[in-house]
Amino acid sequence: MTKSVAVRMEQVDKSFGSVRAVQGLDLTVPAGCIYGVLGPNGAGKTTAIRMLMDIVAPDHGRIEMLGAATASSVKDRVGYLPEERGLYRKMRVADTLRYLGQIKGVPARVLREAIPARLEAIGLASWASHRVDELSKGMQQKIQFLGAVISDPELVILDEPFAGLDPINLEALTQQILQMRAGGGTILLSTHMMEQAQRLCDSVVLIHKGRKVLDGPVREILSRVDPRIVLVEIDGDETGLPEFAMVEQVERHNGGWQCTLAEGTDPQAFLAALAGRCRVLRFEVKRPTLTEVFLASVSDATDPAAMAAGQEVAR
């Protein structure tokens, strides 16, 4: 059975004067997943999200959200946390959430139960009657997040939701996002935090200088990069690790050795060769992280030929 599509962008362009913020962007976000939008500052992520939300209009291309041509047509089914934070500072926390819920058409009786439960879930139940300006920056950010999801929208678009959060608040928001996906929701997540993206996202799109350079499931993207680092421990290694032509570099690492293999070397071939010359106590292939793939992809994107090749692989 084919999964329904929550968001679709086809050959979308947007320029501001001489600056081409988004160029020929194609993106398909299946329903029921967490989809990361990654890229360096100025890559075009926020512009793409603003076009999705009908805040700015694309110059060219087609946008579809929850089967509709514009976000305005389905606004009560979409939650949005913008990059720019903004709450009514003199309002009390519970009143703020009640107001935001009413805007989305949530019945008062539903809000009476939902607001205390939501505040409890993020550790702010005791702050319901406090004014927003009495809260810390991180606490205000969590309240704005709750405002975006208080109506239980089908699609939630989060633009840098983790910026400036301490580890405790970061984990609280992470758990809320995972719960939304578990409940069948779709989350489009723009973030600079590669570690969080790798942990949370089912798929990611990498945008650089307004263009898509990589797009697909996280597991597939990570598997495209050949693992060249292996961690090794051998019996009686005081004399050092034996030399192998297939190893480019060796350095000490946590009581063992970190080996950088020559490009194209199969780690299993190295293991077989190593086992033939010494007793192997530990052999671990260090898989590339999303951060490493991100940096390599952005570097490749400076080369038009490499960027074109990367886009072809991602299709």
C-alpha cells in the first residue's frame, strides 16, 4: 500500500532581488514520518518552510500540503513553530495555550483537559498560572512548541525547535516529537543539530545554497559512505600493530588502535588479514555519522560535477 504524501514541492524557486534563496527544489514528505531539513546558515531552509506555510509565495513551481494547494486551505490541520519566537509576554501560560488552541478551533472542553496534561508532560504544570515573562527562555520555547501542537495537528512544521535548549529541555521536546510520530503524525523538522537529526529523523533533505544536494532515508544515506575507520585491539600489542598496505593511517585510541583504511578497502578483508597475523580481541567498524555525511556533501556541493552526481545518487 502506497503511503500518502503530507508535503510535496516540485521545482520550487524563490529569489529576493539578486539572491536565489531556493532553486528548483523537489521534496516529497510521506505521512507519518519525521523528515529533517538540514543545511548551513543561509542554505534556504527557512525560505522553503515559509513558502510551505504560505507566508511568502514561490516564484515558480508547485506546492501541495495535505492534498491542498496552500497551507491556508488546511491551516487547522497544520501546526507551525517558526524560527522567530514570539509569545504574549504578559499573558499567563494556560491562557496563552487556551488562546492558541481556540485559534485552531479546539473546543473549550478539550482544552480544559489538554492544557494541564500537556504542561505536565514537559514539566511545566506548576507554571500554568504564571505570566510568560516570568519563564526562562527555554521554558518559553517549550510553551511555544505546545502552542504549535495543542490542536493535535496532522502535520507539524518545526523551524529550529532545539536552538538554545539545555539538555533536559532538549530531551523533553525530543520525547514529545517521538510521541507525535508514534501517534501517526508527520513532522517536518529544520535543525542544525545533526546528532538530534540522526536520532529522530526517518529521512532528511540537505539543502546548500538553495539547492537540494542529498535526500532520502537516513539509513540509506549513511550506508552510501564507505566506512574507512576501524577500531582494533590485539593481544600483546606492545610492539604495535602490524603494517598492512590496505591501511593508510594508524593511531592510538582508548587502549587500542584506530585504523584508517585505504579507499575501497573492505573492512572484512582487513579483519581476515589481521587475524592471519595476530589474535584479534576487538574489531569495530566505525560507521559515518550524519555530521560527517553533511560536511562531505556540503564540500562536494562546491563542485558542480560532484553536486550533480550526489543528486543523481539521491534520486
